[in-house]
Amino acid sequence: MTSPRLPIPSSIEFVKSPNRDAVADNSSVETIVAEVIDRVAKEGDAAVRDYSKRFDKADLEVFEVTAEEREAALSRMDPQTRADTEFAIENVRAFAKAQLGTLSELEVEIRPGVHLGHRNIPLERVGCYVPGGRYPLLSAPIMTIVPAKVAGVEEIVACLPPNAHEAMIAGCHLSGADRIFRIGGAQAIAAMALGTESVPPVDKIVGPGNAFVNEAKRQVFGPVGIDQLAGPSEIFILADETGDAEMIATDLLAQAEHDTRTRVGLITTDKALAEAVLVEVDKQLETLSTAETAGQAWRDYGEIVFCPDEESMIAYSDIVAAEHLQVHTLDAKAFAKKLKHYGSLFIGTNSSVVYSDKCCGTNHTLPTMGAGRYTGGLWVGTYIKTCTHQWLSEEGVRQVAPPAARQSASETLEGHRRAAQLRLDRMQD
């Protein structure tokens, strides 16, 4: 289902409709999270320790992972897993460096003596939330920590649930985390936002999590920055008559196994393909080891939409603004240029979401629930603030002071008028 504020084209037909609404099902946890934040603000580590016992069944006296524990986790990491992790780190780092190279600083004289510019300043301290999830998602710390390192962030703090797989600690270490804490959930967000005896306060918090993490990020936002509010994962595939039902079903279920609330869908101009994918999904679920999760996600939130033409297919896709959007059409590159709203775009049948999820180099932390209509995903620029500056020569003052003084007077802001006029008067004297 999509936001009621955006009308669905009347020409489309649901071959399979979702049974539930992922947005509505994101039930309010506001009260619980508000209590957590309030207690962490007042009690610091004691509150964090209490919530860790209650929610994560972890009784920890010390939250921070020591250097010895980091090295031990690294030494116990399977050699092939470490090699694959380092492969992913290398690719994410290379792409982040290329992105950083596009961010230029600026200095321009827009009028005689009026010099304006901006600088790109890395954030001082960033908090990276690393979810534990159903599985040890080794790509998660890579996506949040590596771009921060490339951006030049001075200190990177990582928090992950105390029951997260030990390899996740090794992943945080390899990615470049300066400090790692075994704290999960809303209490981790509160600790990083407010600071405790153990956890330093950060300037910005990034990384996905469950509904409690998401709500905590929303509530602390303001004094602390956040990347975005992330809901359940999403994948939609756009396909014409050239679409491959087996491949499409495979990619849909690959994403659906993330969580029972994952939203998956096919938008197609070929009715026969729509029917074939419906059959193929059920067939693959019979042998998929994660069918319990993927099957529930498919039944509750899966959808197949038939569109009579390319125009309505694009229109519906732009309404959904899917987190992951795959293009399986005859001329995928040309078709992709017509799309405007998505988190990340996967052009052609060779470009599966799984490659970006794991190791190809683009970031997998992406906007969901329609947020792709106004923002992109995590990238190196997330960790940089672009701040303007200006300096004026005497000629610059002659250029701007008279209109600034007149405008201030017309707004009856006498203090402003005096500040604008003072420098001009002194120059004339």
C-alpha cells in the first residue's frame, strides 16, 4: 500500500495486493522510547545497564569492547569471511573516495569586494548504530563506518546489541570504528545522543534499526543529527515482457527474507509475467530455508501490479519510491533515466540488490516508506557539513550597505539598519 496523499493511477491492476500496510503496522512505541531517553538522561550508565538486562538479557558491567577483545574477535574470524569483508570495505571505501572528490569548496566574488564561499567540514564525532538483526549482517558496519572514515570524521563510535555475533565486532574494527560499545536498541541511541559516564555524546547518529531504534532517532533529533528514519526494507522490480519470472521471484524473496515486514513488489506491463511470478514465488518458497520469514513478508506485504503501459508503470513506481528499485526491461539504461524517485537504482538484470547489500560499493543504508521522494541514502556527504562564509572589502560594503539599510528600514528593524549603515558611515568619515 502507498501513502493516501498520492493518488494511485486508476489504470493499474493489482494481480496480488498486500494484505497489510507496512506504514500503519509500524505501531507506535513513542511512550516506551520517551521513557528510555528520559532515564538515560537522568541516570546514564545505570539506565543503560537496566535496559540491557530487560531487553537484551545482557548483564554487562562494562559496555565498551576492549582492544584485546577486538583483536580476539578478529583472530577468531573465519579467514574467508574476513577476506570477503575486506573486499567489501575496499569497494565501499573506493566509491566513497570518488564521491568525496565531487565535493568542491567554493570562493567567489559575486560583486566587486563581495566575497562568498563555503567549506566542507567533517563532523567531529559520529555514532554508528549497527543492528544485530536475525542474522549477523557483516555488511552493516561497513556501510556506516567506512564512509565516515573517508569523510574525515575525527571519532567514530559504534554501538551494537550485546548479543550480536562476535564477527560483527571484528567487522566494526576492520571498518575503522574508534570505539565499540555493546549497547543495543533505544538505549544505545539515547546514550550516543546524550552521553553517559561510558559513552561520549556524538554529533550525528546513523544506521538502521528496529522500530524502537527508529523512534529513538526521531525523538533525539535536533541537538543531534540523524541520517534518516528507516522503516522495513523494500524492493520493487520494474519489468516488461522481457522479464524472467524465475529471476524476479528469486530477487523478491532474497529481500523478503530480511524481515517479516519487508515490502516486496513487481510492477509490470506484461500480464503473463505477473501471473508467472505469482506461481514462481510459491514454488521457490517450498525449498527456501528462510521461507518462514520470506513467506510471511510475501503474504502480508507482497504485491504484483499490472500496468497497461510504460507511463503508468513509471507513475506507480515514482509513487512507491522504493528503497531498492530494479529495472528489468528491454533497454534498461534508457528506461532508468525516466525514473525520479527511489533509494538506489539497479539497472539491468545483472544488477541485483544483493551485490549492493553486501559488497559492490554503493551504500545499502537507504530511504524507505516513500522517503526516496525527497532524499537519497547514506553517502560520504552524510558526514560532512557544508558551511558558508563571507568577507567584504570597503568596496563590498559600498555595494551592499545601502540596500541592506533601506530594506531594514522598510521592515522597521532599526537595529539592523544601524548595523548596515555604521560601516558605510565610518568609511565616508
